[in-house]
Amino acid sequence: MKAAVMISLFFGFSFTGTKKQLPAVELQGVIQDAATGLPVSNVYIYSVKGEEEAVTDKKGAFKIISWQSLPVSLTLSHKEYEEKKLQVSDAAKTILVKLKKR
């Protein structure tokens, strides 16, 4: 019984202790129409590499929490606008993106 507990503890610590957790990165931004400067709501934003995603609110604002190291690649998609891909390398700056209509 003791041996089984010791083996379980050893393997549990071995597997959890070897993976280094990256700190969370918070990315914030605003999406605007390129022609009018008005906010664009319902833009789907997702990380190409990870599973992070967000949708802009009525003010065009979004926030994504990512566990990836910078730079983070994002794709922005909306049915009325051209798809846009961008790389974010500074999480301290608010991202401003202007989308062109299709």
C-alpha cells in the first residue's frame, strides 16, 4: 500500500513539475470600420495557435486572455468585412484595428 502511494506521488510530481506554466497575457483592443471610424461589433477574434477567442461588443472592444508567449497571432473575421490577420507583440498597448468592407 505504501509503495503504491509513493509511486503515485512520484509520478504525479514528476509530470506536473516538469511543465513550466507561462504567465497569462491580456490583449485588449478596438475594431473600427476603416472608412467611417465607427466601432464594429460582432467581430470574431481568435488566436491562430491557441484556443483563445473573443467577440467585439457594441463599442468594438474586445479582450482576450492568452497563455501563449508573445507575439500572439490573431485572426479577425466578420461577414461584412475582409478577414485580417495580425501579430501582437506588446500586450501593454491597446490594439486598434481598422477593417475594410468586402
